Amino acid sequence: MTHPIRTDRLTLRAFQAQDLAPYAAHYTGPRAAGTGAAMPPHVVVERFCAMIGHWTLRGFGRYAICLDPAAPGIGHVGPMQLGDDAPEMTWTLWSADHEGQGFATEAARAVLDHLFTSGWSDILAHVEAANTASHAVARRLGGQPTDAPPAPWMPTGIQYRFTPEAP
């Protein structure tokens, strides 16, 4: 996978120190309910560092979603792999100010397209049952709900499958 990926409105780039503050604001606040629950600040910093290290360990990972590549990110998007589980596609906007403008869908589409042209053929995503915005993104990306049981770390989640044939 490469850095950066560009769309008409976004730059998807490697994380930078300036991205930690908006990332932490999201994951220590009430918006984190859409991806589980708010976390203590030290756990948030560990997770942020883990996202950066994921690239070294796996050769792929998540990108910062940026309106301006020199400014802090507004969210993150891309695949992650927990343990021996299959890689999972993720997307999160860190502030409600950026919702409803198609940023998550645009960023996720760009990454999915990149993954599929790089030889990936099947990508999963887990979406918390109550996260209606992320379910809408998954459907707009052509994700198909599966019959798989929820992931142990998201007991009320629904799994979606993405393939290159999806719109």
C-alpha cells in the first residue's frame, strides 16, 4: 500500500503527531460509542501508536483522512488486522462537523479501490448495530451483510463483505 492516496477532496496520508489531538478527542468522548465506548487517554494514545506501527508489522494499515494534507486529520480509514483474524476495513470520522458530507464514503471507496487493484479480493467490515451512519457507508460502498456471528470484540456488530464487483 502506498501513501498518500488522493481523491477530488481528500488526501489519505500517514499519521502525524498533529493527528493525535483530534483522534484523542473522539475516542475519549461520547462519539466513541459508535465504535465501542470512550476510553481513558492512555489507552487512546496506545491505540494511536498501534495504528502507526500496524504498517510496519503488516505492510498495510489505516490512513489519516485530511481535507488539507498539512492540517490535522478529520478521521481515519483503511484495513487493520487483529491477531490471526482476517483484515478488516475501518472508517471513522473524528468530529460531527465532518459528517453528512460523504467524506467517510469517499475515503473508504478510495482505499477499497486501491486494495482491489493491489490484489485483495475480499474485505470484511464490522459495524456496531446502533451505528446507523456506518451502516449507510457500508451499503453505499456495496458491502453485503453476512450471516457471520458478531466478532467477540463487538458483540452487537454486523459484518459486511466487500468484493471488487461491488459498486
